[in-house]
Amino acid sequence: MTRTLVLASRSPRRRALLEEAIREDSMKSGGAFSGMVLRIEPPRGDEAPPLPDEPPADHARSLARAKAEDVAARLARELGPGDVVLGADTVVDLGGEIIGQPADDEDARRMLRKLAGRRQAVVTGVVVIEPATGRRAEGSERTELEMSEISDDEIAAYVASGESRGKAGAYAIQETGDRYVRIVSGSRSNVVGLPVERVAAMLVELRSAD
């Protein structure tokens, strides 16, 4: 049976990760993504800022929940049993300080100067909703990283390349930013944009409730 996986996101990185997961699981017939068809449906509205003293994982889940709920409500009449909506949002946790996407290139340079030479974590909140039944699964993934020291000239060149745009913390490990970042522990796909293993487990969790 073909099922629809609706990604409530504009992120090309999340789209690519899910397309790869669906392709791989379809080849081996039996994985969590097997038989799924990906649909992209960007959420509407602006992202809410963090609440005072809100933990990074809670904030990431809150943003992911808002995305998934918005799209699930709009598509409720189109989606059937087994079809799901996936919302995800990623932030950087710097000692409890939440760092999201840069507003512009100057903000990106500011972020990178703050993050350079320090340990940090990439935290992604994930929410999966099955509109036909109202069932949902929520979770978050944390990957610990260390960023090397980066000179102002290197930061300026990196930001000028455009890689900082739309990236939590203003960097992307799947592009040239990997020269500055070392994963200490956790999921690499989480740093790229989506913890695919966690999403797979959540899909299995929803399916097991049938």
C-alpha cells in the first residue's frame, strides 16, 4: 500500500534526506519508509521566538509541532489512513542559548564568531502526525559538536559563499563547513537537517498503534 509522507518544510536538505531514505527502504522492502511517497507542503506563518528560559529541545519541538499542525489541518480532508505529516525544526544549543537561522549575512558573521572555538549541540525537534486518526509522535535529537577557531577572514569568505543562509547556527556540515566542525557524538544526518533514524523510529511507533 502506498502512503504519503508530507514534509512540512521548505528545506531542500530535509527533502533530499527523505528522498534518499525512501529510495533505500523501497529497494530493500521492509524499512520504515518503504512504500511511501514524499510530498512537500511548506507551512504558513512566522516562527515563534523562544520563551524565556525555554530549553532548546522544547523550543525545537514547539516549532516542529506548529509546522506539522498547520499542514495537517490544511490537508486533513486529502490524507487517508497511514498518510502522515512531518514537521521538523533545528536550532543550535550553545550552553543553553538558542541560536537559530541568521537574519542576514551580518547576523551570520556574528553567529559564527560566537560559535567558533566552542562546543555546541545541534538539536532538532521532530513531530509526526497522522491526520486521519489524530495520532502523533514527538521527539528530539541532539548531536554534540566542536567547532574549531575560525579567523574573521575565513568567516567572511564562508558567509560570502552563501552557505550560511537558512542554516541554524549559520553553518552546514554537508558542504564546506565540515572543515570547521567535528561531531563528538550523535547523528550526522541531524546536523545535515533531519535525524532520519529518529523519524524512522517514530513512523514505526505510529504504525504499531494500529
